[in-house]
Amino acid sequence: MSSSMQYQPASNQHDQYRPEWVREDFVDFIAEKFNPVWAWKKVKATIIKSRAIGQDFYQIQLRPNRNFKQQQFKAGQSILVTVDIAGVRQQRSYSVVKFLANGDMIIAVKQQGKVSNVLTQLAFGSIVELSQAQGEFILDNSSEPLLLLASGSGITAIYSILLEALQPSKRPIDLIYFTRDEAFHADLEQLHQQHVQFNYHYINTVARKQHLTAELLEGLVPDFQQRQSFACGANAMMQSLNQIFQDLNISAQLKQEYFQIAVDESLEVQPIIFLRSQQTFEAKSNLLESAEQAGLKPTHGCRMGICNTCTCTKVSGSTKNMLTGEIDHGSNTQIKLCISQAVSPVTINL
Ligand code: FES
């Protein structure tokens, strides 16, 4: 019995061996010669159109190749866009606003950071690489009334969720949108005219210095405590919102996504050890950025805590989750480098 069980794994290993007769990069190299968007497995997309929708804010229409699985997309999810900048592949995550009937994808890009700057300046017909859609910032099957909150470019994910939520039901939906410009405003007004269950609260923060407060929420959406809530926006709004929900003990009703990650300036510089590669460096900002500043190249994707690519094991030390503020003192716990800040000396199994 024991000898036959010992034999089995060897056989399985043999079964699993698949020689790589054809290399993907070679196929892609040849395919590209015929059509730059062709690839065996990679998702690539052609830039079809780009137009300004606000100050430094662009809507870009992308036509993905057949490797993109649109049917798996859920409203609120994002994609990673990879561009080549001076010979280095750089990625950034963008929420998908919607898909057109022909399968083209619309994203909205604020001209902030290296990738966004390049992306908004690429000529029509240029090719970029995409990931499949990813992220957990999505609706569930509930038909409870909804509260949606957005500020700045956070409107892209919220707009996508709104379109989805308006489709099947008559559930009441309120959207509070803080913005300095008119991006999406006309479309949202139109949706408000078309759907009686949708209330739209537009707050132009240039015309009116208004921040999110409990009083404002109560005034605009009196039953907000009984609603399922989704929020995506700048740090100031997200922090106020989290405080309001914590004070009312209703944080469990809130789903949130960040597009900015705030560094806690009060934390001191800490020594970090990457154990397996035997590297040490000092960290003040997030661990991914600090490692890169020290010349290291940890694997990463979105840099926003969405894709899990940078997840690794913290062997010891304490880190702060820059999205939730939670401090992790545990040993051998999983952290994401891109949203972790060191609170003490930290050792990581990398
Ligand atoms: S790079 Fe995507 S979660 Fe850290």
C-alpha cells in the first residue's frame, strides 16, 4: 500500500509535465508583425479615441483584442494598463466606466502620475497592454436602497456601479458627487431625468466650499443609515466618511475603494529586511515605493491594493494598512507592499 502510494506522485508529476513546444513570446513576436494588437494570450487594446471631460481628465476609448473576457467584467472593477516608458514597463489601475455595444471599453484617466500622463498623450491607434478586469468593489445581489459617494476621479467606478444598479430594479439610489469640474455631470443629470428612483446631488467644490459631514448626509439622504453604501474618492472625503460611519457603528454597510493612498507622515523611517534576497533598506512611504527607491524591484501591478500582485509574507514587525489604518503586529501574516507602511522594523520574506 505504502509503496503504491509512493509511486503515485511520481506518475502525477510525469503526467503534469508539459514541454513548452511553442513559446508565447515567440508567437506574440510573429503575430505582432501582422497586426500589433494580435497576441496568443495577452490582452492588448488599441486606443480608438480620447476626449477631455474635465480639467486634466480624459475619457479614453479602448478596443481590446479577443483575449479580454468582457463577460466576466462586473461594474466597479478596474483594469491594469501597461505602457512602455523609456523602455520600462509601467502599470496603473483604472476603473472601467462602461462598455459600448461593439465591445469597446471606456476608461477615464486623470492626468496624474507617469502612466496617466503617457496614456493621455498616446496617438490614436497606439497599442497598450491590459489585464483582465479585477477587484471586489462590486454590487451584490441585494435590492436595498443605495447611497453612492464620489469625489474627483472616484466618479468613474461609482458611475459604472450606478449604471449597473439602475438596470434591473427600482431600488432608490442617491449619489453625492463632490467635484471641481463638470466631468460626468451632464450624463448624471440625464440619468436623473430618466430614472425616478435616482436622486443626484452635485456639489461643485469651486462654487461652494462644502465638505462631507454627518449633517450634510442626513440633510440629503435622511435614511442613509439604512442603505448599502459605496464610496470612491479623495482622502479627505474618505476619511470623513469612515469617521461618520464608525461613529454610527454602521461601517459594515460601507464598501469603499481608494484612488489615492495617504502616507502617515507622523511615522518614523524604519529599517526593512527582505529576507531571501538579503537586502535592507529604509522605509518612510509605502513599502513598495521605498523598496523601489532603494533599487529593488518587487513584483507589483495596480499599486492601489486591488490586484494582490505585491502580496507577500511579513515575517516580523508591525505595519499599517494605509487604506484602513489597521496596524498588523502579527508574525507570518500576508501584507500588500503597496498599501503598507512600516510602524517598526520589519522583515519580509522576499
Ligand atoms: S500592486 Fe496591486 S495590490 Fe499591490
